[in-house]
Amino acid sequence: MIIGFDVICLCLILLCAILALYIKDLMGAVIVFGAYSFLMCIVWACNAAIDVAFTEAAVGAGVGTVFLVSTVYSTTRVDSFKKNRFITQLLMFFVVCIVGSLLLLTVTDLPEWGDGNAPANAHLSSYYLENSIDDTHVPNVVTSVLADYRGFDTMLETCVVFIAFIAIFAILRVRKSRTNNDETSKIFELLVPSYQKVDSVIIKTASHLMIPFMQLFALYVVAHGHYSPGGGFQGGVILGASLILLAISYDFKKSLNYLSEKKVILLVALGVLIYAGIGVICLFLGGNFLDYSVLSKILPATDSIMARSHAMLGVEIGVALTVMVSMYGIYLCLSSNGRFDKGL
Amino acid sequence: MIDQAPALIVVIPLLAALFITVIGVYKPRLSWILTVLTFVITSIFTIITLKQVVVIGPVYYMFGNWPAPFGIEFVIDHLNALIIAMISIVALLVAIYSKHDVKKELGDKIPHFYSLFTLLVTGLLGITMTGDAFNLYVLLEVSALTSYALLALSKGRAYIATFNYLIMGTIGACFYLLGVGYLLINTGSLNMADIATIINANTYSYAVLAAFLFIMIGMWTKMALFPLHGWLPNVYTYAPTSTSCLLAPLMTKVSVYVMLRMMTSVFNYDYIFNVLQWQQVIVALAVLAILAGSILAFRQDNLKRMLTYLIVAEIGYMVGGAWLGNVNGFTGASYHIIADGFMTLCLFLAIGCIIYKIGDSSLASMKGIFKKMPLTMVGFLIGAFSMIGIPPTCGFFSKWYLLSGAYEAGAWPFFVALLVSSLVNAILFFRIIEVGYFHALPEEEPNHNHPKHKRDEAPLSMIIPLLTTAGLLIGIGIYTADIVTYLIRPFINTFL
């Protein structure tokens, strides 16, 4: 951590946050918010939390911004929020002051940055750092904590991604056969701006060149999560971003040819199923749920420790699959207003 | 197989949700029967676990076979064994009940509804069983996200109501996470039992205070304690019937459970009641919640909306009971989680039947309802009696424990508020009985000669869960002594 650099970063983050709230043009606010995410990512990296920074860059600044942009496109660009009454504002001010002062009060109790004797560093973290290699053969401790020691949390986080997709799909999806030749569909057409299909050779060629490399890199991120920052979430988001790029630069039809609506639903569920399925296999082999070590009984030429390492790769693939397809599916729902015909 | 039960209780609904999603693409009709089957199996496992806890004592389950502070642990003790049984039975009853209603209200979204439904219950069961503070947050996220989606599946004003809920719920979850963060800074651990031993060995610092305060505020927001209750009435009023039947009994009660768990298993009794000494303030808040809920309920002429305000009042019961800080108070609060869950379920199921047949739930359309839907109204009346607190329904016993707790603690305002709330409930429900029993059906006033045409009950798949719930209210009331001696007292003995 470099103090001066951090201070500059934090000031810029504050500025971005205030600007994002202040700007009345929502598209501008979204872009500023993207900048906010990038700065956050730098702060994480400065604090040596490379995995978190990676995720923030891929999700917060990358795909999150695309989602917000497509939402703004299919709704409205103007912020028409009613101004709060003076009493409400005063009340909010007091609440913020109380919470803020409570946070300030605790500053004296917080440990120094990088203090090795602080409880957060001394109690469990030291166990993970000392025993991760012996327990799991995985040098990247973040991955071993994420996918093995606290693997149940990660399974549920994957589930959250799955829920996010199913939720957005269930709420937004409109069937064509239902609204065809219907009053509501005409109103729908009027309310929702339809987009001119832009056939830009430059964009198509550029994304044509980029997509294979993005996907290759994503696969590397997924597979190399044991040894370097990365893993299922980050790799999955990059894969999803490559699919979204395909849908943006060409049209919906082309991307739906690769991955149709039905396949999207099946693959999202399959990803979580891979993760939970590995856990259930462990149950059948006589271990506890997600106790990967018993997998050595069915994996050829692996001892119980190596089995943990292999199973972690398996669950990371499940995570990557769910995240990839969810990101793509959420983008399709948001940008086409749930009609799956044309989008950005 | 039995020692894997704690994992299976969560894993079976989770896998079922995935299968429902996949099969729903091809055969949406199968999703209902799959959901019901899932919850039959889950209920069996929860009841086996409950029995095991009573006989042997708390059950511990280590995920990934990592010992407690390093991995994630499920701890099922006497309190949460009871609550997971309640959650799975409520889920089963609502799943059976939802068959016709979902077909009518949601159309082609049935498989998504059921997959979100099962995931929501997965989340709630997990929250109740987990012994890990961060795992609890993840499960909170699972249940919160699914509940937003389920509520927004309705149309019209439900969107705005759900959006408000989304903002409030997220703020609540953020506060909880902030609290857990402070605990991690202080202790370096996320396991509840581990945190408790480390915190109690040290002197209490401001950071511990902040952790406690943030976790409590987060949970109060989630459970809609009085000044933070704004989101609740609209959300439950505009939600699809089956969704509100599932959420109203479970969501707020699980938050109350988390508050109890945090007060007893993470921060200890001595810290909360002797060092901080906030009990007066919180009990006053609870009194306000009870009075405000009752008064606001009085002003509603829509039954469903009236019930949502009664939930706000009931939350006051449980928070007040827990913060009285004596054995009877804790007993009342813990027992009321179960009692109120089934009470709310019973009333919401009955109102769902009425909405299914009549189309709305305003007081004016209740005329002649007793003749039209006698079975539904039997269920409704038993639920109402329990809400008022008439023996032998379970509502009476929870109120009894809460009143004796208030008496012992000398918390007279709380004592009076409980009685006033009972009185208000009595007036509210007798108003419905008056309209429903003594006012004739509007279109039938000219000729009384066709009594057979008047009966028009909801389908059997809706009536059976309703009457089962009503039976459970009486059953739980009769077995109160057993529940208290074998389940709630052993739990209270661990910290008092």
C-alpha cells in the first residue's frame, strides 16, 4: 500500500460516487459508476487482494456497466426522481450522521494496516496460510479457502447467480405468441424504442478478432485458478462478456444460434448441478457433503489430498458455466425487454 | 444416512430447484408435483432431526469435513430444530395449496415460480441451521433474492412495492454484513461459537458494540420492526397469493430467529443485559410496534392489508419478549415464532381461498361469506381465535408466557400493549364475523329458496392445507407443555 496513492484513489472514488448520484443524465451516471468500479479495483489491488480486484474489474466495471447501459436504453435516460421533502432530508441527514459517527468511534479499535498480530490475521488466516498446501495441494490460498474450506458458501454464491438469472428471466420474459396482435403488444412497441440495426464492418471485424482471445484467456483464468489469481467467477464473467460482445456487435439471431434460450436455461442449471453434484457424489462415497477427499476412491491414481485439488477444478468449471450463461442470459433479457428478438 | 440429515435438508430442495428449472422447459406441469415431493422428503428429514435433537442433544455437521472454525458448520440445537420443522411443514402446506392459485395468477411462469419457491425455502432452512455468521449472510442473500423475484411476479403496484422492499432488504443485509465484518476484525473468526468464546474472553470494545448494533439494525430492518416496517404492508398486499402465504409466515420469523441466535449464541446475556442495558429502549420500541400495528390494522378495510399490519404488531411481541431478558420472556418469544408462523399461515391461506373465489378481500365483499364458504371460514376463525389468544389455540399460550415475562420484569407498558393488542384483534375479527355471518349475500336477498346454490368452496387442494394448519394451531396449543419442556427450556438453559 502506498499511502499517497491510496488517498488519491479514495478521493476519486468519493468524487465518482457523488457525481454518479448528482448527474441527471442516467447514461452519464452509469459511465461514472463504471469509473468508480475501476478505482475500487485499484484499491483492492493496492491492498494485495488481487482476486477481489479481478472480480471487481470483470463484474463491477465490465459486465455490470453493460447491464446498466442496456437497462437505461430500454427504459429512460432522464432522471425524473422527485425531490425529497425537507423533513425527509433532515431525517436522512441524522441517520447518516449517527451511522457515520458510530463508524468513526470504532476507528481507534481497528488494528493497524498489515499488523500481523491483529486477530483477523492471526487466528484463522494463519492456519489457512500454513496448511493449505498440505491439506489441498493448492498454492493459491484464496482458491483453497473459497472452493474447499468454505466451499459450501461458494456453492450458495453460485446459486445466487443462478437465482439472479431465473429472477430476471421470470419477471421480464414476454412470450411472443401471447402478445401478438394484442393491444398490449402495440403499446409495448410504442413505449419501447426499437433499435436500428447498425451494420458496422469495423465493429464486427474488431470483435471477431477479440472474441477468441477473450475466451481463451477466460479458460486460462478458470483452469489456472489454483496457481494464480482467478477462478470460476472471474473466468465465467469474461466468457459471458465475450458472448455479450458477440450479441452486441452482430445481432440477436446470430448469438441465439450459438446459445438458444432453452440452452441458456439448461446450462445455467447445469453449472450449479455440477457443483452440487460433486458434493452429492461425496455423500454417496461415504464422506460429508463437499468432502472432496473421498473422491480418491473413484478418481484414478489420486490420493485424498490430490482429489481435493482436482475436485476444486471441477467445481470451478461448474461456477464458470453458471456465471457465463447467466451473464449472457441477463444481458439478453435486459436489452430486449424480455422479447429475445432484438437488442442493443 | 441419518447423520447426513442436516446437509440433506438443504441439499434436497436445492437440487430439486435445479431439476424443476430443467424439467420446466419441457414439462411445466410436473413442477408442482416435484415441489410437493421435495417438501414431503424435507419435512421427514426435519422431523427425524428434531427427534434426534430431543433424544441425543445438539447435532453438528461439518461441510467438507473441515473442523469447526476452519470450515462451515451446521449446528442444530433445540431451538432451530423446532424452527426448521416449522419451515418445512409450512413450505409443504403452501406448495400443496399453490396448485390452482399459481395456474390462475402466473400462467406460463409456473416452473420459475416453483424453482424460486424451493430455493427460498432452501435459504430459510439454511439460515436457521447454520453456525457460521458469514454463511448466514450468503443464505440471507439466497432467500432475499428469491423473495424479491417471487413478489415481483405479480403485476401492477407489486413492482413498486417490491422495489421498496429490495432497497430496504438490501440495506438490512448490508448492516448485517458490516456487523459480521466488525466481528471478523475483532476475532478473526466467522464461526458463531468460536466468535462467542473469543469475544467473551476480552473486554468489550467499541468495535464489538458496533458489530452488535449493526447486526441488530440489519435484522430489525429485515423483520420490519416498527419504525422500519414501511415496506411490509404493500409488499404482502400486492404479492401473488401463494407468495404471500409463503413469505408472511416465514421471512419475518426467520429474522427474529437470527436476532435470538445472535443475542444468545454470539453475544452473551451478560453483555446485552448487564453491560449495554438497552432493554428498556428496545421493549419501548416493541410496545410502539404493537400499538402502531394494531391501530393501523384498525384503519384498513381490506383483509389482507389488515393482516399485514397485524404482522407488524406480532413482530413487536417477539422482539419485546426476547428483550425482557427473563426465562418467560425468552420462552414466549421462541414459542411465538412457531405459533405466529402457523397463525399467519392459517389466516393468509384462508384469505387466499376467499380471493380465489370472490376476487378481492375487502370487508364489503365478505357479506354472507360464512354461508358461501363454510370450511374456509372455519379455518379462518381458528386462525383468528389464535391471533386473539383464545385457548386451546397456541396463540393463547405464547401470550401467556409473554405476559408472565412482562409481569416478572415489571415491564408494564409491554403488559398493557399485549392486552390492548388482543382486544384490538378481537374487535377486528368480530367485525369480520359480523359482516360475514349476519349480513346476507347481496344478490341473494330477494329469494332465500336456493340454499344449495350458495355454497361455493375453493378447491380441495386449497381447503386441505388450510384445515391442516388450523388443526396444527390447536395441536401445538395442546402440546405446549411438551414443546416448552423438551425444546425451548433446554435452549434457554444454555445461556441463562
